[in-house]
Amino acid sequence: GQSLEQPSEVTAVEGAIVQINCTYQTSGFYGLSWYQQHDGGAPTFLSYNALDGLEETGRFSSFLSRSDSYGYLLLQELQMKDSASYFCAVRTGGGNKLTFGTGTQLKVEL
Amino acid sequence: NAGVTQTPKFQVLKTGQSMTLQCAQDMNHNSMYWYRQDPGMGLRLIYYSASEGTTDKGEVPNGYNVSRLNKREFSLRLESAAPSQTSVYFCAVPNPRQGTFSTEAFFGQGTRLTVV
């Protein structure tokens, strides 16, 4: 079947760097995406990796290793506003379904 | 997101009542999705529609029905609401500029449903 595994919670201090991992199992692969969701809000798209390697968007970077079925989201220079839940997502079901991981709650402390 | 509009934003139902959640998109994409999100949990796919007139079950379809009468709208119906259906419901549409199998999606603002 298909599944995405993420740590449930990560805590870090302001200004630090944090990495949120995602391992996936899916019968077909169309890329890995990351989303951010603040409490009470809707998920918003952060980044997408179709090929192996690192994609950088400002303070956020995302990495993919297709051979390891693994990716991570790297957040640098953490700010209090980065406190949120982060979800990885892949396509499953022959590409028709968009499936999300269980999410990682990031808490940024002073 | 302005491209995906959900109504209503909040709703309280009594057990056994029915209601329809509406979702409309202005991005002209073939695919639309309905998810539910429970506290501390991820987004679980209820139903999806790969194109106008077609619908398929996701992970948690029991107790729900959907309708995709046109390309723009995808509705989710609870025929007889149960407390277990208390949740936040999100509609989502893939980014049309990223191709059919994009993993980038836009979400509606959500419907917070409480069944008492």
C-alpha cells in the first residue's frame, strides 16, 4: 500500500536550523511536496521535488532521494512564525490521489 | 485561497441531520478533492474527482456522498451526520500550471463542522 511517515513533533529555538523528515511508500512516484499549516488555517504549498537533490526557496529547502524513498524539509534561521504543522504529500492511486503524511508539529521557542 | 471557495465556514449539526458542503474552483482544473482533518492528525482523503462527472473513494468515504456535476463544483454530502464526523473539511484543487499530476494544490479555507 501507500504510506508517508513523519515525526509527530519537533521543537527548536529561534534562529536555529531544523530538519523534518518524510519517508514514503507508493506504487508510482510523481514527486514529493511540502505544505505548511498554521493553527486554524488551511494548508499552503511550500515546495516540490520531482528529482533527487535539494531545492531552495529562501529560508526553506527541500531534499529528495528517490532511491531511499525519503525526503526532508529544512528550515533555516527559524522564526516564531514558523511554528506550524508541516506535511509531506505524494501522488498515489495511479496518480489520481493526493495523499498527505500525518504531519509534524514544529514548535519554535525563544 | 481565492481560487477555491468553500461554504459554509462553520456548521453545527444535530446527530442524524443532513447537510451539503460546497466547493467551487475558478482554476479550470479537472481534479478536485475532499479531505477531513481531525485534531493532531493529517489530512485524510474522503473522495476525489479526476474529472467532471467522475468520483472515486478515498481513505475514509463511509458516511459521505459526493457530486461533481460540472467542472467548477464538487460537493460533499453527509446524509445522516454522526458525532464521529465532527472535523474540519477541506476542499483542494491541484495547481493547473503544474500539470495533471502536480503535488501542488490550493486549499479552500475549510469548513469547521461539529455534530452534537
